[in-house]
Amino acid sequence: MQILGYFIFGLSLFYLFFLCQFPYDQLKKVIIQRFEETIPLKLSIERMGPSYPYNLLIENIQIDSGSLLFQVPDARLHPSLAGFFWGGRSFGLQDLANPPRLRGEFRMEKNRSGVKILLNNLEIKASAQKETSFQMKLSGEATFQWAGEDFQKGNGQAWALLQRGEIRGAQNAQLPLPFALFDTIRAEIKLQDGILQVKRLEVSGKDLKGSFQGDFPFPGKGDFPDLGLLLQSSGAKH
């Protein structure tokens, strides 16, 4: 028993040393780089550090679209130690709410990788030109798998429901069209062989509602694709 105690104590010291020496800044740069290579948005993380016993705490997460700045809740990243021993890499992600409103899982094996995300009324704050802001609640589920390094030709599917709160501040702020006109957005998409299929996209607001359909390359860059838009007054008869 005494030998076992020394062994556990030694492992504890090694683990504490590992946490102190872990290259958190380098990992943060890699996460930001991979995010911005995949999605045409800017990601910033103020701090990434240890959260005992073996988690990583990610604080002050912001996503910049150019016209809007989104403040995402702080999150906790927890690696799967068993996966490293078996030659794979996997991480779990969740926000700090109790119960969590964000759950994510990332796994990487020799020939295949995947991501799964669950959202349940995740609260996000959006701001434009500093004096205009509004809250959003986001729910949904997404799964995505790809082979090797070729994530642009992966396969997956997702659904999402976004609910926008009241816009506060300057009423003449230049907000992107979907957020300025609509307070609810419902979407269902499928990604197959690098083609993003919009199976269902419905938006509704006080005076207008609309629906979209279409396929376009992933990730979408350049001109906005022709989605086949139908807009009508919310008071129109069917």
C-alpha cells in the first residue's frame, strides 16, 4: 500500500507539472486558425487555462462577422485521457451553466474525424456599432464527419432554431437583413460530399416571413448563393 501511495503521489506531481507547462497559448492559436479556415468569421479567445482536475477553461469567446460581434458564454473543454492511450484524440465541450446549454464532442482517429454539438436555449449577446445590442437564444443539433484532412468534403446534418430578443440602442443601426427583419429563424441543412443542402430555412418577423431552399458549395465564400427566396406579408391569406 505504501508503494501504491508513492506511485499515486508521483503521478499527481507529474500531472500538476504537465498542467503548468502545457502550451495553452499555442493551443488557442490552433483553435482560432482551424475555426477561421472553416468558417468565414473571426474568432477571439481572451484566455485559455487549466480548470482542475483535468479540464481547460475557455473565457471571453467572441465571434466577429464584420457587422456584428457575438459574445459566446465561457466554456469548459475536457480531453479524454483514455483516447490518447488508444491512439485517438477526443474532447468534450460544454458551457458553465447548470444544467449545460451547450454540449459538444470532437473525436479524431487515424482515418476519420467527427464533431457533434447539442444546443438548448444557449444565450448569445450580439452587438453592432457598440451602441446597439440584442440577445439571442439558440437551440439545435449538428453532426459532421470527414475522412483524413479533407473536412471540406465531409458529410453531416443539422437543425437549428434561433430566437432574437428586442433590439436595444440606436434604431437606425445597420444590422444584417436577417436580424433586422426577423425575430425567429428555423433551419434544417444537410452536408454531403462538400455540397450544403438547405432543406428547410424559414424566417418570421412582425410584418414579414420567408422561406429558402437551395444547394451551394461548402464553405460558402464569395457571392451569396441563389436560394430561391419567397417573402410575403405575415398577414397574407393562404
